[in-house]
Amino acid sequence: MYRTLFLGSFLLGLPVVANAFDNDVMPVPALAQRGQGRLALTGDFTVAFKGTGNPRVKHALDRALLRVEQRTGLTFARSSDGEYLAGRKPGDSSLVIECESLGNDIPALGEDESYALAVSPTQAKLHAANTLGAMHGLETLLQLVQSDADGWFIPAVSIEDRPRFPWRGLMIDVCRHWQPMEVIKRNLDGMALVKLNVLHLHLTEDQGFRIESKLFPRLQQLGSDGHFFTQEEMRDLIRYAAERGIRVVPEFDIPGHATSWVVAYPELASAPGPYVIERKWGVKDPVLDPTNPQVYDLLEGFLGEMADLFPDPYLHIGGDENNGVQWNANPRIQAFIREHSLGDNAGLHTYFNGKIHAILAKHGKKLTGWDEILHAGLPAGSVVQSWRGPDGIAAATRQGFPAVLSNGYYIDLCYTARAHYLNDPAPEDATLTDDQRKLVLGGEATMWSEWVTPETIDSRTWPRTAAIAERLWSPAGVRDVPDMYRRLAVVSRRLEEAGLRHEGYLDPALRRLAGDGASGTDLAALRVFVDVLEPVKHYERGRQQPDHTQFTPLNGLADCSRPDSAASRDFSERVEAVIRENNIDEGELNRLVETLAAWNSSADRLTNGLAAKSPRLEEALPLLRSWSVAIRIGRDSIESLRTGKAASPEALKSELAELELAALPHAAAELPIINSIRRLAVAAAIRDQRRALDDEAWLRRLNELTGAEKPATSRH
Amino acid sequence: MYRTLFLGSFLLGLPVVANAFDNDVMPVPALAQRGQGRLALTGDFTVAFKGTGNPRVKHALDRALLRVEQRTGLTFARSSDGEYLAGRKPGDSSLVIECESLGNDIPALGEDESYALAVSPTQAKLHAANTLGAMHGLETLLQLVQSDADGWFIPAVSIEDRPRFPWRGLMIDVCRHWQPMEVIKRNLDGMALVKLNVLHLHLTEDQGFRIESKLFPRLQQLGSDGHFFTQEEMRDLIRYAAERGIRVVPEFDIPGHATSWVVAYPELASAPGPYVIERKWGVKDPVLDPTNPQVYDLLEGFLGEMADLFPDPYLHIGGDENNGVQWNANPRIQAFIREHSLGDNAGLHTYFNGKIHAILAKHGKKLTGWDEILHAGLPAGSVVQSWRGPDGIAAATRQGFPAVLSNGYYIDLCYTARAHYLNDPAPEDATLTDDQRKLVLGGEATMWSEWVTPETIDSRTWPRTAAIAERLWSPAGVRDVPDMYRRLAVVSRRLEEAGLRHEGYLDPALRRLAGDGASGTDLAALRVFVDVLEPVKHYERGRQQPDHTQFTPLNGLADCSRPDSAASRDFSERVEAVIRENNIDEGELNRLVETLAAWNSSADRLTNGLAAKSPRLEEALPLLRSWSVAIRIGRDSIESLRTGKAASPEALKSELAELELAALPHAAAELPIINSIRRLAVAAAIRDQRRALDDEAWLRRLNELTGAEKPATSRH
């Protein structure tokens, strides 16, 4: 009944009610409506399947029930063989799952992922055409579980849900810093929780060759420091992903980014060797020689082997950032370009891609690559992944190629969730034709690993990636940033409960950073401090720490700070609320003063105590000084707002100069609150102009005097 | 030079200077003397080997340097192939390692584990006869690394070290709750850090059969819920352990504790089946039938297979806690006992052990078992592991059997580190002959897993096991409990840095327990609360939570509390200091008041806020009430001490009655501070008697009125 009703509203083109009731579900379902009452969740909860058995859904259910037990402390009944008990018949069960088809054992692009979930006070019903939808529905159901003083429950609700885009990915670079199996598996669990369905593994790079070749074992033997996935491990990982409805797309980056390949086979490079594994970051020269037949012999064998190993029809060959240095310097290669009328290096790259395409086609694989593969002659059906920007998407789809957006989803660059969230693969205002829009498959968050280790990678990936997952799943109109942040905080806990360590890594890391001399109070102060810090954004870290190599420990102040500081965001929102209004809210002013006082006490304690005696915290001293400056100016500005005694223009100028210095990053970390303090200082100094201006003009005036934020960009 | 000097003092029988300088090393070295100055530790630190290469020491060094880098943030120089750089010649290097012999690839009982470490301001020299000693020396060196405002350094020191006992073990039960590879590996890292050298794996139990048999795969297929070690994984684990100088002794518990065996083979049990895996705790009936030839057919094959898999010469066959129910009830078995003149069930057990011994002997293995194997006819060379107590050690060694003590080292029972620390396998006052003393091989901490999961097991194992490690390694005279606790807090951080999660698990666990409604302040209050709680001791948890099965989540209040609460110990010490003295120390009184005020604020916040609305914290309410009672009486008693106005005998009586109730455990947790509050109340009430008594008489009087603690006992 409810299905008809809601499918009806889809069919009638009625506006989608994206957030028709308050809930914490992320991504927001396409259609959700609150019902009356709630389904109590107790130890008597049982589940039954309607229709034929479906092992993947059964496994997903087992995992889901275990997670509910872990979260709630409830224990659901089991039989003596350890299986959860079902109700005797569907009508008796708390949850009934009906899944019409088994779907593909290995998920495929474009499979039906829709589901319908109806929760009444007596029963929850989950219906899906396909295994993938049933698994998504279970994740939604789990996110609906909540509690109050009366116990655990699921609110009555009707949900009809389906994804906006079929390709919703997370790319993990396991090369720059090796990321072992356990990291990938827990991230797969996190992906499933927010309905991401593509794990893109970046498996070869200048800094490491991370997959076992049985035909050319010297590749991983000499190119990986022993850190690579065996084929057996990879098969296990692919199974693990498939059990969670996730495709695995492997990337072997050629012809550039190839140093680790030519450690074993220097003769395949475009310049004489020998080569050693690259230990530093940046675009490097080594590139395969497309004029050398041996290159194709090796790739024919290797890619064939990988085509057998990875079941997904898409195989990613990278293709990015060949700087041309080795090709330009090699007369034989330049002669080849002339002899074959290839024009230039770009032509040679296209020639190379053509040869690779032929190899892949033989193995039934479609070619995928970064923007740079988009040359005349790119085979039809190839997928272009755009790291360069919306223009890349437009260019690819204009030529009829399916495209996946990664520009704007570079989570390694430490921008805010907000920035990623508002970045749309096919925004309404983009000048794309309908045909082009159909070719936009979705997007991928990319976690390049120059600056992350297995210890810290989760903290740079989550929870922000959940905001990207919502962008790729939910209707385009779901763009309420405060509501996104509210739900992001909740889903962050669910992700932690599923095994991710984006918060849990911090407590031990701070103890290590603080050293043996730190008291509990010291540690609490350090926590307050790192909570207002952020790691520097974009590629600033490489400029801050140019001497870092693959071996440098990544567990300092920058690594203990996290992107998109919630404490700073909260402070900033409160500052904006205060300075925006015509009438000063004394209560809000007092709360700001309290926050600044607490910060001041932590800053004092660290500056004069722990940081003065601990060698690891020496790097914190400049930032602690900046923090103190910001706190002082913040307090003065609030006092000025309270009393109405504005600072003189000279005093303001001097404060802004101090803040300019305080905004400088140190040790690859920075204080995002400086911007709010700047706005507070300006607002206090020009407070007398407020009444003469309407709200908009006042904000414009403030923005003029404080400067606007720079837009996010990315590369890889 | 220094070696001669210190070996000399050994040889001359001079008293061992166990703690000749302040340091944090645990276990305390046999002999250590502080030198002049310090060796600076910077990024220029290099290491050289003297003599032939030794791969295991090289690997241990690589791991050690990585740990130093992670802790200090320093980066040591590496060559382009990723290897740490050595100084050009030994004289140039910061550390020179000389290891005379490779030792056994698989560590053997009684191998030379000694080492000498000499650190001067210019160089550290590590000398060992054998690989094991070199690895121990590296661990000591790492523990010597410290910092002050001038940076990182190693103090100049001369150390001559060797273990008191050759068998220093940790037993992990992977059956009651499955503990996967990653848990075992990180615990091996922790063991190596504190110089433990035997991992005893309890691999079969009523609740699970956790090792792959290739001959009888139904054993693990039907008996494990899919949770078992494959033989390949076990070989990898044995290698991992050997690389850290640790033997792996497997235990297959027979003939009792055998439910999981007879799920696949009910015909081997002493009563008719069918059987299912046991899901609850306690001593169960199922026992193999020693009169059935098929039992020996299976064991012949299975133990032969295990003898091939596990290289250690000792193979543990359990042998404990056969309750006799099935044997008594089976007329055929009782007839067999009569026909073979075996006397009784004990005789049948001996008969069984004889048959098993013959199987093991054929495979070159020595039999090891719990106390119960000690019957007439036990083959010479068998090792008896005593869970019953010092009498077990005395009985075994009197009959010429080597013995290992586990009684008093049952870390799963949540007693204090102090209790374990003072428990000696061969105490000076024991009535053991010299020959008997030589047969005491050492001891083993035992982590039975009824009440631990992979998430919590570290928090029940560490850091207390480090105190046991010290008992087994350091000279018998090292028994300074406050110094042990001081160093235990430091080594706990080192263990965390090595990958153990005994502290790190808590932060996420508290977030889950607190639920989505908890603020940062709520979480801080909850942290204060669980820090003063302890899980109930001995076998009380089974009484508190009799309905728990293998499937019940273990992440409630009891699991977030940790044994040997440091906050409670600190409070207790401060209370004792105050009440002991003739003159009240006002400053100390004030500090106690501050602590009680902070506790009160947390208790209030939780009682009236979080715990009232969160279903998971309902179980905390009785304990929160008890805490509040204790805080109130503590405050009143301090006020009484301060003013000299003693409570009336009736008022005291009423307070003690309240405390009696408050001391009751709830939700498998309890408040160890109640005892201190009780002593505080009594001391305040009878304060007028203090001046009339000397210190000893006063303490005796207090003890009389407050009751003594009960001694620790154990079983398994």
C-alpha cells in the first residue's frame, strides 16, 4: 500500500520530500515520511525473510544485528548453532525482509539499488528488488535506531529510496603510505554505512608497487619494501567488498607515476636507470617508454593478470601528470613521434593509450583514467575521472564519454565538509545538455596518502566523506549545510561504532605527543588546543614540511589536528550570530567570553608548562602564541561590543596586523578561528555604523573589511 | 671492562643492586648502575653491528628504531633502499650491537637470555651471547629513552641483565571469546616489551575449537562458528613470536573441557550426543571417553598434526576440571575402571594421560598440563602448570617434575597488580628444597576469556601483566610496590605506543555507552566515574550476570571500568596518609575535599542528566547512588577531622551501614574507594583515641574496626 503511494509520487513528478521529518539518516533518503508512533527495539527483536534466501542479505543482516547489539547492549535471541532466531512466521517478526532478486555476486555499475522501508509500531518491512537495495535499506534502518528514557526504538516511517548517481566512490592511495588490509576493510565498512559503492584502489605509484604480480614478481619484490597485497588477499578484499555491495576498481598508473615499476625494469623507462623507489612527494620524471615493445610485453602480461584478478569491467590506468621531461630528453622517443606523425607528447600518450586499450579490450575491460586520457582516439565507453574540475566533466561528456567527478572531493587536502558537500557533479546551473547529464556517473572522494598513515588516514577520510556520499546519493536539492553538519556528527559516531578510528586514534596520539611528563590536566588542555587547530589545506603541507619523506613519522601536532574543526566552526557560528544582529545578545557574548576563558586557561597551561619542557611540543609554541593573541583580541573586542567603546582605527589596524601574523601556519597546522576573531574585531570597531545599514549592507561592509575566503582547488 | 666488574659482583655473591638509579625500566634489570652524563638522541643516531650479521636482531633493531621514531618524532637517516643507515664503522655509530651467536631460530626453554648494555655520553654498546639477549637489551634501551627541555637522550648507565626464571608466560584463551590474529600479535609485541617469552595459547574448549585440523576438519568446521586459526596463520604467528624471542606453547584441553570436540564427533564423548557448542560459562560435563579406541585414533592423528605444526617441544594437554559426571553415569566406563584395576576416575585419567604421553613421545613432545595431571605414572619431564596454588608447585617439584606457577597470576579475575606482583613462584619462605627450587621454571599470567572481547582484552591484560613479567624476570628482592606502580604507569604508555589498546579502547567505548545525547562535559563526567570503578573480582561477574552467553555484548559499564583503578588507588593512598598521622595535614585534607567535590559534580551531572535518559546507563544508577553516599560520608568525615567534632557512635554505625550497602557491586562493577571512605569515617569518629596510641597500635585499631581485605584466589 505505502509502496504504491510513494512510487506514485515519484511517477507523478511530485517534489521529493527530502527531509520530511527530523531524523539523523545520512545520506538523506530520496523520499521519507514520518508515521505515527514507534517500533520498540528490545531483546525480543526478530527478523524473517520473505521469499527465497539470499546469502548476501543474510550476512548483511547478521552484521547489522551485531552492530545493533553492540550499540544498544541488547542481546537478540539465537539458536544453539549461534544463528539469530527468526520469528516463526513473517507476521511474528519485528522485521521482514523481502528481496526479489539475488543480483550479481559482484556488484555491477547501474544495478538497481532502490529499496522501500516501512516501519510501523508493530513491524518494519524492508523491500528491495535486489540485494544491493536490501543492504542499503538495512543501513538506513540502523541509522533510524535511537533511544530515549523509555528505551530503544525505531520511529514509524515510510521511506522510498534510490541513489541519484550510480558511481559513488572512495579512492584510497595505498602507495605513498602503505595502507594494509585492515585499513581498507574498516573503510569498506564505513563506505557501506553511507551507501558508497565503489572502492578505487590506487595500487601503483612512484613511491610503491602494491599488488602482487605472479608473472613479474620483481615488480612488487623490488618496488614495495615488502608492503603489497598478495593476489589471495586481494581476492579476499574483493569478496569482502562485494558482500557490502561495493565494487573494487583497481588503478595501475601508467605511463607516468611509474618509478616503482622501473626499479625492477629500468629498461622500460624513458631514461637510463638505475632507479630506486621514490621517497619524496611531487610530480616525478620516470615514465614508461611507449616506443619500447618490451613495455607492451610486460603490460600485456601484467594487465591480463590483473584483468583476471579484478572482476570489475572497469580498469583504471591513471594516465595523469606525465611531466614530459624524460620523453623530451630522449631523441629516440622524439624521433618516434615524428616518424609516426604523433605530433607531440600528447599524441604519444594517445598512441600509448590505444595500445593499452587493445590489451584491455582483449580481456573484456573498459578503460578508465584521469582527465589526461581524454585525447582524440580515446575508445568509446572509456570513463574519464576528472581531477581538474567541472570543465573536465563537460569536455568528457561533450565527447560522449561517461565521467566521474573527483575535483572538489580531494579529502586529503583537508577542506571543510561544507566545501565538498556543495560541490555537485552535475549542478543545476552547469551548461550540460540532457545527454551530457546522463553521462555523469557520479563522483569519488580521493584520499591521496602523502600525509596519512594507517593511524591517521581515517581522521582525514571521515566523517567528511559522508557528506560527499550524501551529495552523490541524495536528491540534488538536499543542500542544507547546518542540517548536514548536525547529521554528520551523528553519523560520525555510527562510523566509529562500525570500526573506524577517526576519533579513537586521537587519545593515544595525544598521550604520545604529550610525553611521560604530562598530567591528566595537561592532556585535557592539549585536547582543547588540537580541537581548535586544523591541518593546513591544499598543498601547503608540502611547503611547510619539504624535508618529509615516506619514512618521516606522521604523528605530530598537524596529525593530531583534524580537518574542519568542529570547535572552531561552532565558535565561528556564534561569532557570526552576535555580530550580525542589530542588538547585542548579552547571553551570547557571555558564552563567547566563557569559551575564550577556557581556551586561555589551556593556552597558558601548555605555553608555560608542557610545551616548554616537552621536545615534541616545541613545534606548538608559535601556534600557542597565535592562539593567545587571538584570545586576547577576541576578549577585547567583546568588551568593546559590550561597552560600546570602539577601538580607534589605529588600534584596529594594529590588531589586524597581529592577527595577520597569528593566521600563519606553523608545523603544518593553523587556527581557523583567526578569521572569526578578525570579524569580531572589525565588527566591534565599526559598531557605530551598524544601525545605519540594513542586514545585507552590514554584512557586505564586514566582508569588505575582513576579506573573503579563497576557493578550494585540487590536483593529485 | 664494565662487564668484568659487574659479572664479578655476581660471582662474588654481592647483593644485587636492583634499583641503583632512578629509572623507568620494567622489569628491573638484575644489575644497573648510573654513569656520568647522557647520550643525546637525535636524527643522527646510527647503529652498527659488530661481528656476523644476525637477521633476527636486525629485524628487532628495525622495529625498535621505528618505535623510537614514532615516539620521539625524530627521523633517522635511511639509504635509498629504505634501510636505516649504519655509521661507517662501529666507532662512529651511536649504538653498537655485538651478538655472539644466532641461537635457535625457534626460541628454546633455557636459552641464554642475558645481555650487557653500557651507555656512555658518546656511545651505547649492547653485548649478548645470543639473539634473545640482544633483543631484550634493545627493549631495555628503548625504555631508557627519555626527554627534557634539552631534547631526547639515554642516560649513561651500565646494565648486566638476565632473567630469574626461564619460563615467563602469558596464556590467552582464544576459545570462550575468539581472539583473532591481530589481538595475539599486538599482545606478542607487548610481551616482548616486558621480556615475557612464552605465549601459551588455549586452543580448544567447550566454547570453541580454534585450530585447523587438516585430518579432521570437522573439528573446526562444526566447533568454531568459523573462528579458528588456519595452520598457515599459525605458522605465521609462530614466526612472528620467534622473531620476538617468544615460544608458542599450544594447549588442547583433554579429556574434559571437550564440548567443541564432540560437536563433530559425538561418539567420542562419554555420554550420548548430539552436542552443540557450549555458549555459557562454568565447568561442563562433556568429556572424552578414555575407554573408546576411536578417541586415540583421532588424538593420534590430531596430536601428530599439531606436533608437526608447533615446533616447541612442550605440548599442553590441559587435563583440568573433569567433573566426572559423564564417567560416573556410564556403566561401561565404570566397568573398564574395574576391569583394568584403575581404582577410580583419577586412575582412568592417569591411564588416559599414559596413552597421550605415548603419542606425544612418538612425536618428540613433552607433556604439559594443569595440576590435575600430577598422578602416579606421570612421565618424567612432564611440566605441571599450577592453577591451584603453591601446594601444586610443591607437590610437583617434590616428585621431580618441573613446574610453572599460574595461581595468583589469573589476570582475568581483575585483582590488583600489587597482588600479582607479590606472588612469587618460589618465595624465600617456601619450604622448597634446593632441588625443588631448581624445578620451578617460572610462571604464566592467564587471560581466560569468558569476560573479554578483542575490544577489551588488552585492558584486562595490561599493564598489570608487566608487574608479573617483572616478578618472573627481576631478582626476588625487587618488591617495592610504590616503585612498581610508578614504573607501571610509564611502561603502560610504552605498551600503548607498541600497539596495545588497553587505554585507547576506552574513549570510543565511552562514546558508545553514553549515546548520541551526550555532550563533551557528559563524557568527561562519565570518564571520571569509570575511572573510580573496578570490574568485580574473582568469579563474581558470573554471579552478577548469570544470563550472559558467548554472544552477549561486553561493552557496558563493567567493561569500561578497568582493574586496579589508579584514581581509587591514589585516593586511598592519600586517605591513608591523612589518617595515619598524629597531626592532621590541612593541605592534604583540602586536596581530598577537592577530589570529592570534583567527583560530586560528575556524579550529580550523570545521575540527573545522562544516566536518567540513556538506556545504556540505567545500570549505572545504583553505583552512582553509592558513589554519592561515599562522597557525602567522605566529606562529613573530613569536616569532622578538621573541626575535631567526632560523629556519635550511632551516627558512625549508620554511616558504616550505608557504606556496607554502597560497597555492593552492581552491573558487575564496584567502587573500591568505599573501603577508604570507611576508614576515613572510622578514623574521624575515634580521632580522640589517636594520641593515646603509637602508630602501630592506631593502625591495628583502625584495621579491627574496618575489617581486612580478603585474600585472592583463582581457578579456571
